[in-house]
Amino acid sequence: MDKVDITLCRLLLSNSRLSYRELADKLNLSVTAVHSRIQSLMNAGVIRHFTAKISLSVLKAVPVVIFGLSKIGLVKGLESRLANHGSIYWLAIGSGNMVYVGAYLKGVNELGSIVQYLKEEAKLLEPTVGIVPLPNIVSTEVGSSNLVLHDLDYKIIRCLKDNSRKTISEAAYELNVSAKTLHRRLSRMMKLGLIELSMEWYPDRSNDIITVFHINVKPEADKYFIGHLFEKYPSNMIFYWEFSNILNFYLAFFWASAMKEVHAIREGMENERMIQSVSPNILYTGYIFETWRDRLLEM
């Protein structure tokens, strides 16, 4: 991958239904070039599927990230032990046996059991638990009573779940509805944040370096600091998590083509006056699992 591929993937992670023309305009490329890049990423296994899922806000789910050093002897095979848990959707393994786990909980009451599960299965003796805040989808223009999914909405999400880039006409034909109706329903879900359109992304299938930076910000930093910080690395920044239960701490995922680039990013952050500490961990493999959230669409 190169810097353009990373920007392209970042756009598709946030909205996998962006048209080739929209992507081309954002990347200052031709439509043919964008199509070629996406196809190359799919052929390499970096992109597996373009996905559609029910919004976490609709489900009132609690997304969490649990991470820490694993005392397990061999991390090989850990993915097979976590794959069928039901709430774990993501596993990444980094340098020094640092393990990162993402999970969707049906409620905070499930937090204790999943932490105990990871202590036993992944040997995370002192895991850190971060609760990811959900965006507020209640609009001032639309009453909360209207923020619901109807039968046709579920059918549309089910139709797009393994290929969210299907054309309106293809999806309408499969569902036996008019293209106008499908477009209207899908536009409504997207506008109100009732549907999540993303992709299954495996950057470790490339020869590049993906690093997760553990960043502690000084308490006196204003709320805009972290956003301005990451704007300084537009070609490297992929995404970041902040946590409602851990103040002034962020996990930020960066792409680099070489270790000297990772070093430069770290050095740049350490020179920031409002940064308290920066600790990078190189990720070398990752897995995505099906969860109860996916199985809702099979009913």
C-alpha cells in the first residue's frame, strides 16, 4: 500500500458506499485509477468485504476495547479460541505479546465476564478496559421515536451485509422493490446513523507497518488538541479511539512504509507540549470475527 491507498481505505472504512466518482474527487484521481486500486487491494486480501451492519446506537450496544500484555506461551491459535465467543469482533496481536481485543457487549453487565474470559483464554493478567463512546444519533430535526428500523430496513441491511457497494438497482431487484423506494429508505438510514457501512480490512496482508500508539495527553490540553495533532499526519493516520472511562488517553492507529517513518511520528508527538507520554506497538496480525450483531441479520 501507499499513502493514497491508506486515504482510500480510511474513506471506505467510514462509508463503503462512496461512489467511485466521489472517491476520485476526494483523492484527485481518475475513476479508473480508484477502481484499479480497490480491485488491487481486494486481490491482495487487504479488503475482504464491504459490509453493512445495524448501527450500534440502534442496538444500544456497548463497544469496548480490552488490551494488555499476554502471558500466554504461544499466541498462535489464540484466534481460534476467541472466534466463537459471540461478542468479540476483532483481535490484533502486536510486538511483545501485546494483545488488543474489540467486543460488542449487549450491556455493561457483560463487562466482568468478558474480562475474566480474556484473563483465562488470552492470559491477560492486567487488562486495560476502554469503553468507546457511541455517537448521539438523536437529531434536533427528528424525534427519537422515528429513529427505528422497519422491516424493509432490515431487509436492505441484510441484502447489503456482505457487499455494501451493490448498486441501488441490484439491491432493489433482489428485494423486489422499486429503486426509488430503496434509495429513499437507505438514504434515511444513512442520514440518521441507523446503518453502519464499512469493510473488513486486513492491512497486515500488505508489507507495510501498522502501529498503535498509546497516547497520554496532559489534563490541561483542550478538547481540540488531539484532533489538531492527528491532522499533522494526514497520510499516516488511520483512526483513533478515545474512551469514556479513561480520561486523556487514546489508542491511535498509524500506517507507515518504513520504521524510520514510525520513529519520525513518535518523535514528532514527543515534541508536542501537551503530550505526556507516547508508546508505540507494532501490530503484526489481526482477525475479524462474527458476533451476535451479525447474526441478528440471519433471523
